[in-house]
Amino acid sequence: MGTIRIENHEIPFREGDNILKTALAAGMEIPYFCYHTALGSLGACRLCAVEITPKDPGKAPQVVMACLEPARGGIEVSISSAAAQQVRQKVIEFLMTNHPHDCPVCDEGGECHLQEMTVACGPPYRRYRGRKRTFTNQYLGPLVHHEMNRCITCYRCTRFYQDYALGDDLGAMRLRNEVYFGRFQDGPLASPFAGNLVEICPTGVFTDAVFRQHFARVWDLKTAPSICPHCSIGCNTLPGARDGMLRRVRNRFHPDLNRWFICDRGRYGHQYSEHPARPLTSRVDGAKVSYRQALAAAAEQIKAVGDKTGGLGSVREDLEGNTLLRALLNGFNGIFTAFSDPRLEAATITAVTALQNTTGAPSLAEMEQADAALIVGDLTAHAPMIDLALRQAYRSGARLAVLHSGPTPLARFAATALAIPPHEMSVCLSHLSERAAAPSAANSNQKEMLANIVVSLTASHRPLLIGVTETLSASQIAVLAQLAAALGPGARLAYALPGANAYGAALLSQTGRATAMLEAIETGHIQNLIVAGNDPLGDTRLGARWRAARQRLDSLIVLDCVATATAEAADILIPVAAWAERSGTFVNYEGRAQGFTHTFRRPEFLPSTAEVIADLARHLELVLPDIAAALGDTFPGYQAPVPGAPGSPLPAPAIPMHIDTTIHQGCESHPGRWQAALSTWYGDDPLASFAPALTELVPAVAALISPAAALNEGIKAGERVRLQGPAGTVVLPVQPDNDVAAGTIALTRAVLAQLGAGHGDPLELEKVS
Amino acid sequence: MKIAGQTNKRIASPLIRLWRSLWVTLRHAWAKRETVSYPEIKRSLPGRWRGRIVLTRDPDGEERCVACYLCSAVCPVDCIHLQARQQDDGRRYPETFRIDFSRCIFCGFCEEACPTLAIQLTPDFEMCERSHDSLVYEKEQLLIDGQGKHAGYNFYRHAGIAIFGKAIGEGTHDTPPVDHDTNLP
Ligand code: SF4
Ligand code: SF4
Ligand code: SF4
Ligand code: SF4
Ligand code: FES
């Protein structure tokens, strides 16, 4: 810590910081292009020229690059000196010689760093009359549009894509003033974080290809602080809307979570709210009716069956909607849960309970500081930004260990990656946990690798354990928590939960409720089901059972903003506002409650789920507490988080629950020759699967099996196999994949739903001749 | 005497002024008329007159407007509304373009801001309507079949982006594109 004189102000600096960073932190503006807080300095653009005057009068002042010059006491820095200004002006003039002058048709215009810097420093007129160098563009997939002529060679794109996000299909080519940034060949960018190029590129080389279809200038967009609804991380976003239509989503800085970047699911998943099949008018028995009529019909149904009503909330429904639905159900002693699958219910509640018993899950910024990590499951698909955080940890030397059943991109960076069939995961985790408690000699290759994992976790100062809730059972989650406890107080524990508000939904649910509800429907004890934002009929594992149960219902009342299988089958469908059209709260994987506020309103009347339930209660003449009171009752001391603020921990009463960590040999033994494993990709969640640009990128559907298993069975790549599950059969081509565990068939969610099998369920496989 | 002289002057000068005014009036009574009896007779207005706004076409007959939103941004009364679309070849155009002439103050800022010389004010002010709604002009009413005041300019010949009939590197100031697949200097 010292002070440096910049423009005659004494500015404190941290040892090791450069002049640019110091000045920017103090709110003083030095023009720059290539410097980025997350990517550091490179000195490529030469725009950040400043003049420094050493204290020693014998030494002449000199012009230096502020981003490369360490801040130190005893020098005077002038941003406005004539020499520095001249350098900056020349730099801009040279950069502009090849500029294609297409700002009017450039989507960056209005928020372009190059425009701003040219206006701020550049000469007002162009003197160069020569011919311009040009580049052809590449097709980079449905998400990012490429226009290479606008490049100023700042290298931010490759530094982000390759160095930061560890992608390898975008780079710099050629030399001199002909450096080209693109792919080796045309084709979609492979990184789950490719969309960040749009924001990281200071010019219009990379622009948002989805926004481009309905382009509007930044000054015409309505924005409001929001939270990403697509996974449990709760990245902060800034949706932009115009003329009653959501146009784009950008990153919004959160100091502990996403900071400068978001994943592509968060950036492009918003298209679901513009999907042509989105329900926008209420329907009763297939006929379009007004909102009031739908409410009256729903109230009549509920009155008719009295207390035989159940309520199914959702992990993607906001805290307000879930809480009020539960309060409504409490009004007539109905069953409420937010989960359609009892396994997921138990797993999520166990994960939340386990987190409540620790110091809390680390933020993404803290995860980057980990020096060893154990990852159980595929984080890239279930919590993309944790993946990015762990890539940073890996870059700073952390040893990653990944236990997975199907493909996971993080395995590439892991010191130890073990493909373990779902039914052996429990044994492995218990083994890890036991070894951490009492080291013993290893007696097999796999055990040795597990032993190594324990050694590296024990030897590290900031070990981190992360489990993916959706592919773990409750007992496995508990064992992971035990392992964290055994590693000592320095160890941090986190779970990727199954939805944006899964944490909040778990606190409102109870283990066993999902089973109870299904059974009550099957036995006729529930005749009327209110579903808010959930899709039980499309459930991977229990979809068939739910569809059968649905036949027994008198009426199915659905509140949703996407056309799910359940919404299609509803007797009464009340469309609700999508997240950007309403205000609400999501509780993220850390238990951080974050508020979001509506960015815009659609021309159609679309209330939020909580508003629909309040209106329904009024029709039923039920006295329901208002939303603030209902939240206050459930979470004593609850303060609604302010949208735009970093969020606050949800004051939740501890869940009294006994965690059973005993491994039941019966159900954990090998279920047969083949087992299903869930293999998803980063663009997959119930909402984003309605986003056309993302679904264009869905990997080809195939049965992924390990090459050894394929050899054993005598199946070649591309040959077709018939898979038999509890609910149906599917014929698929086989694709050998090194990341798949032995005896495991990795399948997408849609295929699993057709088979009626969940992660870890037995399957039959037979070759189709 | 002094007092009498002053009185004379006091009377004389208003009289002179009176006669002079009368003379000017009489002279003008016989002079050539400037006033015409509009609307039977219409004066030709200077080309720079700021009246009804049109959207023009480039020399090739294509729409000049590239839907950059600059006119709508600069408009002080916010009376221009448009929505950008693009053709498959990458050419931008306004899907809708709407000017509310009941709000327009004919300041000409939009014309000044337009980078493609598309939007132009014309010497036509006869736009009376009986309702405000009919003063909202849609694109069909704005787009004309000519180049307007500025003949010869085609934005796409100067800008770097490719459109149908003009690949990258074929612009007026361009060199052929760099082959990025080779590393030879
Ligand atoms: S493409 Fe963009 S980010 Fe990459 S070097 Fe060029 S200007 Fe910089
Ligand atoms: S990591 Fe999750 S919360 Fe963050 S942007 Fe991606 S989908 Fe949204
Ligand atoms: S002339 Fe002025 S007021 Fe009228 S549309 Fe143009 S900018 Fe707007
Ligand atoms: S400024 Fe010109 S090119 Fe841009 S939208 Fe207006 S009329 Fe079209
Ligand atoms: S910011 Fe310093 S050289 Fe680019």
C-alpha cells in the first residue's frame, strides 16, 4: 500500500497493481482496450498511454503504457499531458485506417468501446485515403455472429476463450496487421461460455446472433436488475426488452457470484419466453377463456372436491409462488411439495440440510481459490458457472478429481477422473469418507486412485467438495457431507441444485411428500391438483406413473409460462408471467435470496404465480396472508431482498431431519447388466429447452457406452441398439465414449423420459440386426 | 422666437413622417404582388425546405435505410419508431418504420443524423388531416421510388459488410480479403 500521484491527486495503490487498475479503481478514466480486470494486462492495444515524471529531476518524463507500468510511489502520472494525448490519438487513427465504417449496421453501435474511445481520443476526421485490409467472416453457430473487419487486435477474445474459459476452438491466426480471430473451420463454438465473447470484445466482431434477429439499440431497451432462472447459481443478469418483447440478456456484475461472465444457457435460454407455443391465454377444457373465467372455474373445482386438493410447486418457481401455494394448501390441509420425483425431493432436501450444518456453500469467487476439489457428477450441464470457477481454480494449480458416470467436460482438466457406474458411486463415496477418517492400505487400482484423491484433499488448504444433486441419491449426498466434515473445518461443501429456486423449494417441502401425493392421487384421496411451474407428466423417471395418475384426477390446474406436457394436459391452464415479466425471489445454491424485478410487461395480461394464487384464494373466500406475511411466517425475520443488491442469506429454520447414510446393499447392488446414466449438456433445463437457438446445438441423440463395453458386446459405433426401460423401448445408434463408466448407458433426459428410467435405473440393451 | 421655432419643428416632423408613410403605402398599392392566392396558385419552395419526410432508395433501387435507429435516437420529440430486420444476405432494413407527423416539429435532425442519406425532408407541407391517427405515416407512405436530394450514394459500397452482389473485399475502398488459412506473409 502506498500512494501515487495521478493528475495531481494522491491515489492509494496496492502493491503489484498497475497504474491503469489503480486509476480505474479510483474512478479516474484512462482510455484502454485490451486490459480487462479478469484477463489482466497484455499491452496489445497501446491506447492506455500516460506520461510519468520521476521525482528525480535528472530523469526526463516518459510516455508508458498504464496497464503495464506497476504503480509505485514517487512518480507523477499525467493522463492529460500533450504527449500522452498525442500517442492515444495516433493509436486510434491507426486502428481506424482499416475500420469498415459499418457502424450503422453494427449491433455493437451505441455500446461500442471503439466508438467511445474514438470520440474520446481520436482525431475527428479520417485522413487515410488508402485501401482497407479486409477479412471474410465465419459461421460460428446460432449464438455468436462474426464480423472480422471490425477487429482491433486486442486479443481479449482469445484470452477469454482459450486462457480463461479453457476452450480450444477459437484462436488467433496469421501475422502482422492480418491477425485473424476465429475457428480453424466454420462451425459452432464449442465452449459453454462462448456467448461472453459478445461482451468481452470491445468492438462488433462478436455480436449476439439471437438479439440480431430482433435487434434494437441499447438506448431503446428497457432493463431491470434480474437473476438468471436457469440453474441454482443465481447469476445476476440484465434482461433488455422493447415493445413488449424480451430481446436479450446480458451479464450483471455480482462481486461474489458471476462477476463479468455468464454461461450460454443464461444468455440465450431467455428465448423460451418468446416461444411461439407459449401459453398466453387461459384455457378451460381446451377452450380459450378470460383470466377471470379460468379463476372461477378453478375455484369451483376446488370447492367441489373440498379438501381433496394437492399442490405441486416447483424448483424453478420463485419463492413467493411456492410459499403462497403452500399457504393456500395449508388452508385446507392439502399436501404440498415442490418436487414431482421423490428421489430428487429427498436428495435436494438432504443437500440443503447438509449445507445448513456447515459454514454454508462457498461463492463462485471462493471456489476459484480452492486448491483441491472433488466433483461428483457433471457440473457443466447442471451448474455451468461452477464449472467456469473450477477452471479458474485449475488454472491456478488446483488438483481436480472428478467422479462421473457419463461424459463431463471437466474431466479433461482433472488430475484424477474416475468413470464410476451409478450403482457403485455410493461405495466409492463411502470409501472416500472412510479413508478420510482412517487411512488404510489400498488394494485395487480404483481404490488406489480414490486413496490419491483423499491424499490430495487432505493435503490441501482449501479443499472443495461439490456434488450434483440430480445424479446423486440422498445418502450419497449425506456421505459427501460426511467426507467434508472429515476433512476438517477448512473444507467447503457445495451442491449443484436442480433449479433456480431449488434451495427455497426444498425448505418448503418435506421428504416423503412427493410419494404421499402420488399415492393419494392414485387412491383418489387427491382429486384436484394445482401445479405451479412444474412438469410431473414429463418427469424423466416417473412421467408414466404421473400420466396414469392424472387419469384419476378430477381436474388438473396448471400455472405455467411454457408449454410443458403437463400444461398441454391441463383441464384449467392459467398462463403466468415469465421471470423477466414479474418480480420475485430466487434462493441460490448458497441459500442466498436474490430479488429480481420485472423488466417489462407484455401486452397480454400475465400475473405472477403468487398473484394468481392470491386471486384464487379470494375466489375461494379463503383468508390468505399477503405475500410478505406468508414469507415472514415461513422464514422468521425474512426481509425481501432488494433487486440489484448482492442478496442476503435466507433466514431459514434448520430442517429437523435424520440423514441416513447407511448404504442399503439391497438397492445399491448391481441391478443388471446395464444401467442408465443421465447425460445432459449445458443448454438443458426445463425452460431453456424452449429456446430455439440453444436447441440447435443439442448433441446428437445416441446411446453412449464405454468403448470397452462396446467391444465386449460386439457393437460398433453407429450400430443401432434397442433399449428397454420400465415405460418403453427406444432404438438408438451407439456411440462409444471414453467418459462413460462400464455397464452404463449415458442417455439424454428426453430418452430417459421415453424409457421411464432415472439416473441409475436398470435397462435392457439388445442389438438390432 | 425660439419657442415658436421649436413648435414649428414639432409639428413639421410628424407631418413629414405621415406623408412619407402615405407615399410608401401608395407606392406598394401599385407594386407587383408577392402574395399569391393559395391554394389556387402554389409557390415553388426551395429544395432545402423542411417538410414531409420521405425514405429514399439508393441508385440500385434498393431501400437506403439500414434501420440503424440513429434518426429515432436523435429525434427531439421521439416521433420515429422502427424495427430492424435483415435479409438472408445480411442486408438490414426496417421491418416497420413509423413517423408520427402530429408530433414531428420538422427540425431536420433525423436527416442530419442519417448515415445513409435515406431519410430526407421534402418541400411539402400540405399534410392536413382530420384526425391525429391519419398523421401517423407507415413505411409504405414514407418510402419513395427515387433517391431524393442526394443522387448517387450507396452506403453498402462503402461499408465493409457483405450483401448480395457485393462480397467482402469488393467495396469501393477495399482490398481483397486476407486468406487466413495460410501463414505465409
Ligand atoms: S475479435 Fe474483438 S476481442 Fe478479439 S482481438 Fe478483435 S477486437 Fe479484440
Ligand atoms: S450458471 Fe446457471 S445461473 Fe449462471 S448464467 Fe448459467 S444457467 Fe444462469
Ligand atoms: S424532423 Fe425532427 S421532429 Fe421530425 S422526425 Fe425528424 S428529428 Fe423528429
Ligand atoms: S438514420 Fe437513416 S438509416 Fe438509420 S434508421 Fe433512420 S432512416 Fe434508416
Ligand atoms: S490497455 Fe494498455 S495496452 Fe491495451
